[in-house]
Amino acid sequence: MKKEPVSLKDIAKQLNVSISTVSRALRNKGEINPETRKGIIELAKKLKFRPNPLATGLLNKKTSTIGIVIPEIENYFYSTILRGMDSVASLSGYRLIVSYTNDNQTNEILAIQELMLSRVDGIIACPSSELYDFTHYYDIIDNNIPLVIFEREPEEIPTYKVVTDNIKSSIEVTEHLISKRCRRIAFITNLEPLAAGRLRYEGYKMALKKHNIPLDHELIIHGNMNISTSVEATINLLKKKPLPDAIIGNNDMVAMVAMKIAKEKGFRIPQDIAVAGFADEPFSSFLEPSLTSVGQPAYLIGMKSLEIMLQMINGDIPINEDKKIVLESALVIRDSTKR
Amino acid sequence: MKKEPVSLKDIAKQLNVSISTVSRALRNKGEINPETRKGIIELAKKLKFRPNPLATGLLNKKTSTIGIVIPEIENYFYSTILRGMDSVASLSGYRLIVSYTNDNQTNEILAIQELMLSRVDGIIACPSSELYDFTHYYDIIDNNIPLVIFEREPEEIPTYKVVTDNIKSSIEVTEHLISKRCRRIAFITNLEPLAAGRLRYEGYKMALKKHNIPLDHELIIHGNMNISTSVEATINLLKKKPLPDAIIGNNDMVAMVAMKIAKEKGFRIPQDIAVAGFADEPFSSFLEPSLTSVGQPAYLIGMKSLEIMLQMINGDIPINEDKKIVLESALVIRDSTKR
DNA sequence: TTGAAAGCGTTACCAG
DNA sequence: CTGGTAACGCTTTCAA
């Protein structure tokens, strides 16, 4: 049914030359009669010939395809990372195959298996935060397939990682709140082993310690960062005595929910409770009050991950190095913490 | 460098049988000695053999890959569509290659060329709204490559289209505002030839006409729907005399911007000006006031497009039919229009 | 029941 | 300068 694309054979037949001659002419390799070459190139252009990637791939064992394993896509942070990756990939003639894990390990294992069966040239993955089993990553490494990890920092996986300065930026936002005379700072976060939230929690603790503010475990709420758990978390926080005077959400969605619930309960923001988030979503400056947030270099994470991957594939850097690239975040102060 | 995956040849060698025997055993085709078969299957499982998709693809001229052409991805609406597509594709053993056009025709043409060169089995595209040249689509059709269009409805491209009931839902939101005694309803929208905004504008006009409200062209602002143009559009609207008493934004981002600007200028929402949007983004219920919006069946658009594509590929439906699948939207009424 | 061979489209190598 | 051939990994057809 599908009309067949032109092949070298077609061109060879029409011009009464051999397939190898056509191949050579088109890739300008080896000696060749300029006349013959010109004719071949012309016909090829006319027929819109382009080598079948399946055939070349079969030959040099390359698919020109990179597998991406990412938790979600309906999320500005991750979709921006993806676009950063795509921008580099498409410029270099690579295609991306994207798998979504929902931050769930079972999906992740399946995704990686599928990608390896698809014979991708490399895998760039964000391991799910609950990760406790690393065999599927060792599988990638054992097969000498280039692997780049992004956003999460599993020490158990010895390879390149592209991450952000979670601890530092968390210290920064916490100190910002402290400078605004907040003393009971609550933190709604994801404390799963590999979650960025866990590192941010470390930063938070360091900031408190530095300023001699006692850590109150009551103010730390572990959640999986969806809307309903965030609602619940906030309601619980607002029952604590004494009340928290600030809430940090592990992302802007959580912070947004916290603000809404607090306002509904009659608290003024930021006067009664200051609120801050992470990731600086486009909507954050439009909330009421506008939301203070730690901006993440999402696009850059994507670009950088893909650049490293390409270097690995091209053999410019070894594929078995355990190295961490840390990109900088930037605190964006808005009305939700101005008091 | 990369460790070679096991091939039929490897298995054949180890078991001292021919490649064809192994192939037959594994796919349970043709007569074969149950003993031999068992041995082969066992070894294959142990070695984690899986056929090289490049080789099979070369043989049956299939890549098991579907190309997606989509305007953006950092946008809940489009990323949800994409996930809908992915959910169906991954269940059917298809991979998706996604290209982003930024709603720009030049990018779109390049994307489609690239996809065709990659030999995708089918293309699902959202043509850019400014589209005036359709040759690249005719190119797809001429090559007998299955094509599905989504979200936009170009009459010039005779193929399956998966769209939403833009006119109807626009009538609905406009009538909703009219029922709230709004008479000067402004519309910030994208009027490019293929934009959904154009159809929504039609619906808007029909609703006004039905209720004998004169159309005031001053209240229609054409924009490309980014934040800065929306800011400008709103500022202009708020200078009109008499003032608009409602603003419809062509998406929730626009409506969000309009609300913010109007509030900053001292207008009360919805009392002075009611506001509504399209697409019902997750943040919309968290705005102040919560935003009335037309919910779009994004996930369904994605699923449906891919289902149709698979049917085309499988030959269950002809690939040259000009048919439109219309999915229903649902108006979500919130505080921004409750007056 | 099994094996050999052709072919998918391409490239690389070796003769001529 | 050009053509033939082998090879990539797989499926299918034809013989044995």
C-alpha cells in the first residue's frame, strides 16, 4: 500500500551503474568520475533519495535514537527538560523516545527494558524517587550502553549525573524566610530516598541549625506531591500549636494549594504565614499573592544531559565515569514572602 | 564497545541448528520438533533474546514508529494529548517520535520531512494555525502514509481529523456570560486561519446574534496567546468605553493574565468584569477568583488519534477518508463568572 | 523436521 | 574509476 521510497538500487538501475557506485557518489567517498557523480547526485535529488535509516542502522548497529525515562510530562518542569533535550538532539540528528514512569519503579523497569530492546544508542533517565533496586541500571551499564541520570542523585549508579543545587537553594529559601522573621517554618516535601525533596530537607535543616532554630518534626510533612495530599498536609499543619509562620512546598503546585487552603481558613499571606515553592511555574507570578519560588534550570538540565550523552556516544568522554554536573537554581522572591 | 545483543545466529551456533530453525521455533511457525523447539526457547529466554527491530523493520518495511507533530509541550493541554497518545501506542508496541513546531509553519515542514525520512509508519499532526501551504501534507498522502490531524480542522487536507466541539462550547460559555447579564463581552483570541480560536470566535458571534447583542469589533483582540501579548490586549480592552463587562480568553493563561491586569487596575472580578478561559488548566481552580473554563478532552484527543492511526496502519479503515471525529468539551463554572 | 538461500537497503572491501 | 560481494539480523520460500 505504502509507496516505496527510492533506494540506491532504483537510482542504479535508471543510470545503468552499480549500486556501489551510486553509494560512493552520494557520499563522496573514494574515487569517482565527476560526470557519473554529477548525474547520480542530480537524479538522487530529483527522486528525493535519502538512505533508509533501518538499513544503515542495521549495518553500523546504531539507531540514532536516545531513550528518555522521565516521571511525567504534564508538568512544566519536566516538559521543559524534555524540550531542552529535544533541542540538542534534533540538531544532531538524533531522535528521542520518551517513556513516562509516573515516578513508579515498576513502570521504570519496564520502560528501560523496552528501550534496550529498541536498541537505543543511549538512555537518559530520572530514576523514580522510591528507587531501592538498581539492577536495571546495572543492566544498562553492563551492556555498555551510555547512561546519563538527571535530577536525582543515586550514589549507587556510577555514571554521569546532571542535577541542580538542591541543598544550596533550599538553604537559601529557608534563610530568606528566617530573614523575614519566620521561626516556625513548615516543609511539605517528598522524602523518598531519591527525591529532590530529601536533599532540600537537608538544606532546610542546615539553615535552621545555622540560625539556632530548633527542628520541629511536627512541621515536616511527607507527601507525594499531588493536590489531594497537599490539601491534607496543609490542613494538618494549620492545626499545629503554635501555628507555623511559613510553609515551603516542594513544588509550586504544593505551595499553591497551601496558599489557597490557608487563605480559606482566614490566614493572611504573607503576614500570618509566608509561603514559598520550588520550580517557578509560569502560573506562580499570577497567584494571589504572587508566589516566591526557587527557579530551576530545567531547559539547561535537558540540554546538558543530552550533550553529555552525545559525547559519550561519540566516544569523546568515557561512558563509565561517575561524575556530577550541578546546575544553579535562582530564588525568585515575590509577594508570598514579603513581610 | 557496546556489548552485542544476542542474535538468532548466536543461539543457532550454541545449539548446532540452523538459523531458520531457531527463527521458526521462536515464532512457533511451521513444523518443528517439540524437543528442538523447547531447547531453543529455553536458551533464548536465558539469553534474553529479542529480535532486532532494525532487521525486522528492514524486512517488512515497518519501523513501528509513529511521528507526532505538535505545537508545544510546555503546556498542559498538549502534554496531556501526548500522554493520551502514548498510552495507546505503548500498549500496541509502537513508539512515538515527537516534533515540536512552536505553531510555526517552517518548523512544521521540516518536522514532517524529517519524520518521513525516518520512515515512520504514520504521522499524527496538529498543523500550525497560520497554515496556508498544504503541500507537505499532500506529500504525506501521496506517499500513502497514514495521516491523522488533531485539534485543527483544515478542510484542504482530506483525512481523519480528531477535534473538539469548539463552536458549540464557545456558544455555551458566551451564553453563560450573557445569562450573567454580561453584554459587552470581550474575546482575546487567535484568529489565524486554522486556530481553534477562529472557530470559537464563530461560536461567540452566533451566541451574540441569538441574543440580539450587537457585535463590537473593538472587543475582539487577536493575539498569539503568549503572556506579553495578553497583557497588552487586556490593557487595551480596559481602555475601551464603555468598558467590557466580561473577557473570554482563548486559553486559561490568557484569562489568568486578564484577571491579574484587571485586578491591578482596580476592577472587581466577577462583579465588574467576568472572566472565562479555555482548557481548564490545573491551576485554574486555584486562581483568585477561581477561573471558569471550558474543559477540553485532551487525553481523549490523544487516545482517539492514535487509535485511528493504528486502525489505518492495520488496514482496518481506509487511509484516504475525510472524516471528522468531534469530542465534547465541558464548561466548568467557577467564581470568575459567578455574579 | 530441518537447512540453505534469497532478500530487505546500505556500506566496505577487494578485484578488475 | 567501477563493479561484485559480503555483511548487518531477520523471515520466508524452497529443497532435502
